[in-house]
Amino acid sequence: MSAHENSQPLKFIPASEFKQRTSEAVSDELLRKSFRGAMDFLMAKRATQFPDPVALEAQRGLAEHIRKYSLAHLPDLLEQLERNLTANGIQVHWAENAEQANAIIVGIAQKHSAKLMVKGKSMVSEETELNHAMEAVGIEALESDMGEYIVQLDGEKPSHIIMPAIHKTKQQIAKLFAEKVPGASYTESVDELIGIGRAVLREKFMTAEIGLSGVNFAVAETGTLCLVENEGNGRMCTTVPKVHVAITGIEKIVEKLEHVPPLFGLLTRSATGQAVTTYFNMISRPRQPGEKDGPQEVHLVLLDNGRTQAYNDEQMRSTLQCIRCGACMNHCPVYTRVGGHAYGTTYPGPIGEIISPHMMGLAATHALPTASSLCGACSEVCPVKIPIPDLLIRLRGEASHDARPGHAPLVGQGAAKSALMDIVWAGWAALYTRPALYRAFGWLATRFRFLTPPMQSGWTYSRTPLKPAARSLRDLLAERKRK
Amino acid sequence: MTSTARNNILQRLRSAPQGKPPLAPDVHGFYATARNAAPAEDRAARIERFCEKMAFWRGEVVRVTHSNWAESLRALCVAKNVNSLLYGAQTAQAAALEAAGINGLKPYDRPVDDWKPELFRDTDAGFTSTRGGITETGTLILWPDEKEPRLMSLVPPIHFALLDASQLYDNFFDAMTGQGWSGDEASAGISKMPTNALLISGPSKTADIQVTLAYGAHGPKELVILLVVNEEEL
């Protein structure tokens, strides 16, 4: 039996139930231990890569500049990329949403009568739920990144964009393999567990008709797709099967090949604290006459899926600078405590909080931008300097009011609007802008404090109720002055 | 469908408000500043640095010379119990390899589609040349081609790579500009990028299980670099 036949049906977790899931997640001791340990490890490893803060600032400045420049010329660069890829023999497809992207890939697979697609790590294919679309037409879609393979085997989704199975302990993985992988016996040795995965997946690389990958950087001037990885499964998926399909968001583009080294250097150092990954794979053509391996066909699917909404606003456009290193989640105090699954989105953590509303609409995601203490750690470590806290505040606002004049409404604009909240804030504003009213309120609040309700909505879910003091600070100070 | 999608996406991007576009980033200037800030390394220091960084990725560096590398490779194959070594029969290194008397020398002379199971299951090691190395990160540069196909450096459990120490670059940027990857004036700006270009830093690895590092994830379990140096640098 294949791994796929053995895997669980996927557990769906809607983003709209974020609050309920976070409270479950924070009480899961094992989960918290897994994340705390892994995030501490990743933070320490990243720090060793950037010993000189001045040099780091120069590198981040350049990387931000490259990304901003690329975005400023995005439509032209997409057309240039398409021209050069086509000239190189790579077929380019465009998709406005997940359904279109999946339909394109299903079409390619069916044209080749494919039964098995091996997948290198691709968060964009997670975003489109490609595996379901493939399974619906009877094509097995097998994840081959070790972490992705593990979560797929257990019917889960990745909990971290770089380390998909970080929420699992090796004991849990040992048990999973023993149960689900035919012929595997229980072992807690990480080397042996990886050996089991290697053996299973090598057979699959050999027989798969199609290989799928993501893209880390697409270079417009040369028509080159760049892939970053350590395991070699990405190279397998893009070299062994007859057909290679790459899928990427429209923003992952740079103009020149020379723009790649500064971004690549920051990507791996920020993500896992590695100066470089084992492989950096640059693909510019399908197999040429005389060449003995490599796919005969290469396709690129360019996906929008809400990215043009972010692009349409000059502040929110900076969301698209992201190179998906995951440093923001590694350093986020909220992510570390609730873990990646609680978010219920493809991209968890701070970057997920600012990109998911564009992909899924604010109606389903308005709680996500509130999952932050605005401590700013995310933007401090972001290699391309995305002002994440500013964008979180902006999205909280967009969720709670109608579109401002001159701004196009976002999908789900005003989804968290509440009449009660509006009244409370209007009252608060009135109190704090009218001195007489403020003094009267202070006088009443200190005397009628016994009337404070014991249940105070969200505040008392996990805290003792608020009660005004018997005497206000203003009174106490006045009394002190008199003495 | 895809052409409508294309037009819609491009139209949305083009109609978005555009402030003043930033100037083109000065990547050359950035690396020139970095180069001027640090004293230039001599050849010996470069070789040292490359070996140190490659060792960090668990790449095994063996110093050889132009005249003895094939013999060193033969000895390594014996020591590592290699019974089949994949090589390119049309390469500049082929004659030396064939003359060295290496056990189980196997040319990659057919399309992979004709012999996948043998490649995956019965090939112990692969030998390739390289286009150079990067000292900053301990990295090999490979441009596979019809003579040295892509899977030679990926599928066999051991990868032997021949690297000339005079081909060491300080960093990735210097390597791609030094070798004119994106085309230069002589090539009328036409890209020289091959079907596939690779940077390789060590054997395949993963830390996906509880951030514990394990080697030989999907690709080679061992990477051995035959670093060609001068007699006195051995």
C-alpha cells in the first residue's frame, strides 16, 4: 500500500475559529514544548549568522530595495519573465485563483495520463489545496519533503512554512511510521526514520510521471526558476519525472540574476541560520536535444489569489516583499505559544496574519491581525524589512470600518464591525475630550465601583474582573500636594 | 482561461497606484564596498577557507594534483567500497578515469528513461567536474550538460566532484559575474544560463524531525571534493 492510501483524510481547521483553537493550543503541553524548543533553536542559529548589526542593516537595506524595485516593476517583469521562459521552452500559465491553478495542473497531469505526482516543498500548492484537486481526479499527490511527507502521512497540514512537522516529537513520528509505512518497525533514531522516508520516496521518484515544485525566485532577464533546499527532493521532483510543473505567486520575481545572491544569502540565514542550503537549483529550460535527463516539459503556473489586492494599496503592497523565510514566526511570542495549526491558514504567524486576509478575505481572517502584542520582533528580524506591526494595525482597522474614501474595499471589508464597539469607543472619545464629563465620570466611578459587573466579556475569560479604585490617581495626587 | 487570467492580473497590477519607483538597486556597488572593506585573501587563504567551510557542511575535501587525482579517486573508491562509479565518457576527465583502473566504471551514455532502476538501485557513486567553488559558503558550482547529466550528482549515494583551486570565487555574486552567467556585451546580453545550474554545499540533509540533523535525506549521503592544487600546496 502506498503512503497515500494509508494517510488520514485531511483535518480542516477554519481560520474563523481562531480564538477557540488558540486556547486549546496553549493548554497542549507537548505542543508548546515542541514549538518553544524549536523556535529557541532557530532564533539562536539565526543570531550566529548576523554577528555584525551594521553589516546586517546594509544587507537588509539592499534586500528591501531589490524587493521594492521588483514590485514597482511587477507587471513589466512578469511579461519579461513570460517572454524569456517561453523562448527557453518553458510553458507559462496564469491563474487568478486556486481553482484555476489546480485546473491547469490537473489538465497537464491528465494530458500525460499521470497516476502519481511527486511534490517538492511548495507553500503555494498548499494554498491552492492542490493535493485535493489531484485526488479528486484519481491522481496521487505525494509530498516528498521529509517534513511534508510526515504531516501528509498523518493527514495534517504544515505547522511552519520551513519546518512543516515541527509540532511533532520524534516519538510521535516513530509511532506514525510504524503504523503507516509498510514494513517499518518502531525506531526513535532520527537517522533510521529519515532512512525509512528515503527508501519509500526514492521508489516514488522513479515512477512518478509528474514532479511539482515551488519557486523561490523567478529571474525575468534570464527566464530562470530558482529553488532553495537541503534534502534533494526538490532536485528529484524537477529532474526525474518527464514533466515538471512549478507553481509560484506572482510576487516572487526579480529582474536580474545579480539580484538573487543578496536575497538568497539573507533567506537561508534568516530561515534556519544556515549560510547556504545544500542545494540551490536554477532551472532555465526543459531537457535539450542530446541531454540524457531532466523533464521533457517544464511549466510555470503564476498565481494571483488575492495578491493583486495587496498590490493595489501602496502600504499593503509591502506584504508582497516577503521571501518566505519564516523568521517572523520563529521570533513571534504568539506563534511560539499557539503553534502553526491554530491559525487555520496556509501561512501562519505574523506573515500569515498580513497575507491571509488578502487570500481568504477579512470575514474569515479578521481575528488573525489581533493575534499580536505588536512587540515588533517580526519586523526587526524581517530580512526585507516588511513593517508587519503597521500592517497588522491597518488590517485591524479595515476589518472594523468601511473602506475609507479613495480606497477600494478589501474582500470582507468591515467584517468585524460591531455597533456595541462603535458606541463604546464613541463614549470613550467623548469622556476623554470633555474635561467636565471626565471629572464627573471619575467622581461616579470611584463611588459606585460596587456596581462594576463581575463578567466583563473577553477580559474575564482568563483574568479577574476590572474594578475602579476607591480613589482616583488625580485625587491621591491632589491630597499629597495639600499635605 | 489562462489568457483571460493573464489580462486580468496584468490589468489589476497596471491600474494600481504607483508612487515614484525606486532606482535600480546597486548590487555591484554593495559587493564592491564589502570587498574594499576586507583585505583581499591570497590563494592559500582562499583554499583554507573553502576547506573549512566545506568541512562544516560535512563535505570531505581531498587535496590532489593535476597528475594524481584519478589515482586518488581510485584509492577513495576502494576505501569506500564503491563497486560502480558513474562518469561521463565524453568529458575531458574520461581518459584519465579510464586509465586509472577504477573498479566498475560506468558511463552515463543513455537517456535516464532507459535505465532508471539501475541508476537508483545499483549505482554506488557518481563523478562530476565542477565550474568552480565559492569560499564564503563552501559551495560547488555545477553546470550539468549532455556529457555530465543532472542526476549524476544527485542519485548515487556518493558524489565525487573535481574542483580546480584556481576556480575559487569569494562569493556567489563574484562567481556569477566573473563567469558572465547573465550574458555580457560580447554575447549581446544573451543569457548563458544552461538548462540547469546548481550550487551544492555538502551532502543532502534534513532537520525536519525535531530539528535533529540527519544526512542523506534524498540525495548523496557523502560528498567528496577532489581539490586540484599545486604540488607544494598538498
